[in-house]
Amino acid sequence: MAYRFILNETSYHGAGAINEIVNEVNNRRFQKALIVTDADLVKFGVVKKVTDLLDNANLSYEIFDQVKANPSVAIVKAGVEAFNNAAADYIIAIGGGSPQDTGKGIGIIINNPEFADVVSLEGTAPTKNKAVPMIAVATTAGTAAETTINYVITDEEKRRKFVCVDPHDIPIVAVVDPNMMSSMPHGLSAATGMDALTHAIEGYTTLAAWELADTLNLKAIELVSRSLRDAVNNDPKGREDMALGQYVTGMAFSNVGLGVVHGMAHPLGAFYNTPHGIANAVLLPYVMEFNKDYTGEKFKEIARAMGIEGVDDMTQDEYRTAAIDAVRKLSIDLNIPQTLDEIGVKEEDLDALADAAMADVCTGGNPRPCTKELILEIYKTAYSLPIQKQ
């Protein structure tokens, strides 16, 4: 069996990495960028860190800052129009998952206009051409959208999110500069960090997991577990380690897939506009409990990577419980909500949410086979199960 692994052409890491953008633009002879971002990142001066570099190098650009959380079909279409109106030839996406996903959608449609309706890109669409070249500048440590072949768009008309998986959409350059993440508020740092942990745990246990991806995901679990608390408090070393950890798991899960945590989290974003990291963080321990008997010894290695001592002396039940407890303890320490009712989920929507989760492309990678009935039970358990906060 052949295993495929797709990565960025180039990535830059560490404080000051954004300074390499100008060299990349000049070396690739790009002429004009459409900067895809959101209004808050413009307002708070994050985008200016990049545009100052472009201005000083006399490089041309226009800014498209209409991106919202959980970007919609309409936003992608507006971005396509902005790209054409700007006569741009490449994209610089600045932000977390939403600007990166929007940039991917724009870039694919520009070079594959037969998918201009956006919704036809769902799943593994048969695009023929590589997307417009994109330089992806991460401002959150969690989504790893700068290095994945996946993007998620919201169909507001049908109240659903759909996942697109396309090797043609991967950014050619990823810039992972922890200084670009220093303005993240505590809550966003916590949520995106738990998103990264979810990627690593799901990528490690997904049906398509194999040794190369496992090595990356275990290292990511270790990096996130040891650094996320410090990163939330804006410690520079914590920020740097989180920036690396989220990228490392992005390299892996992009190539092996995820599981039903993401399958269940996507509908929450579509129904309630729930931030993706929060949705994942709430659901992760409940799904780990659901999956534990289908994971062999992998929870032992998860527990070890999270710093649990003595796992080799534990029984299978003990190390599985230890892994789940470590995830829950980290979530509680970060003040993440622990139940779905805390984040505004309505009990009467659970059945429809289960339908949507069953239709999500991520669900098929779950190590334990899923049915709507089983997913509904997870939602019900996560809805209001009392958790002992420590």
C-alpha cells in the first residue's frame, strides 16, 4: 500500500518569520496580492505587520477583510470577485482558520471556475488545476490551516458546514511566526490550542493513521500539553512551542484525516456559530470515552505524551482513563466549558445535529464505527453531564 503525504513547498518558523514574505514574493515574481483577512485583524494592527513589509518593498496589494468566523459560501464568492477586481496574481491569507479557509476557496475557484457555486467543492471535488499561489500567515496556534489540504465552508442557507479536501489547495508557503499570535486573547488562545490537541489525538487514532503521521501527532500532543497553559498567559516560549505543535499535527492530520469529534463539532458551528476550537474542546473527552475500546494501546502513548507518569505499570483501563482525565484537566485549567448546554446548544436540536454529524466527511475516519443513534447518545451525554471541576 502506498501512503501519500502532501506538505507546503516551504514553511518558515520562529519569531520574525514574516520577514521572509518579501523574499518569497520577489523570488516567485508575484505582482499583486489579495490579502484575505478579517476586519478585527486589520483594526488591531496585526495585518499591518505584513503590509508594512510589503510597503517598504514597494509590493502591490489590496485587502479583502470581509472574512467572518465560520466563513460562508457568500464570503468566498465575494472574495473571488475581489481577487478579479484587484487583478491580483497571488493571495496572502492572514489569520486563523477562517481567513485561511476562505483564501483556499478563492484560490481554487479562480483557477477552476466551474466550481464557482462553492458548494460543489464539498468532499473531494475533481478540480483540475492548482489553486492560485497562496502565502498563509498564521495568527492563531490551533487550526494549522496554513499546512493542510482541507478547508471548511458554511452553507448558511442549509445551516450546515461542509469539508473540502483537495491537494490542489495547499498554500505554497506557510509562515508560522509566534509574534503574529501574541495579540490573541486568553480565550482564543485556549480554544485554538484545544483544537490543535484535538487534531493530534484524532489524527493519531483515525482509521488511516500510520507511522509517519503517528510520530508527528505524538510529538504534537507533547508540545501542546506542555506549552498551552503558558501560551494562554502569553509566555514567549509557550507561544513558540504552541505555534510549532499545531503546525506539526497539521502536517499529519491533513494526510490521514480526523474523526467524529470534528464530525460533531462542524454542525455546532453551522447551527450556532460556535467557535470551532470550543466545540472540539467540549466534545473531545466524551468522544475519547466513546472510542477508547477501539484504540488498542494508543491511549497509553497519549497519556505518556501528556506527561502522565507510570503508564507502563497501568492496566489498559487505567491508562485509557488517565489519557481522558489529562485532556479534561487541561480543558478545565483553561476555563473551557465542559458541557454543550454551557455553550448554547439547544436540546431540541440534538437529533438534527446527529444527522449532520453522520453526513460529515470527518466521521468516516473515526476508529469506532458510528451510527446516528450512537452519535446522538454522545451529544446527549455531553449536553449536561455534570463534571467535577478541580
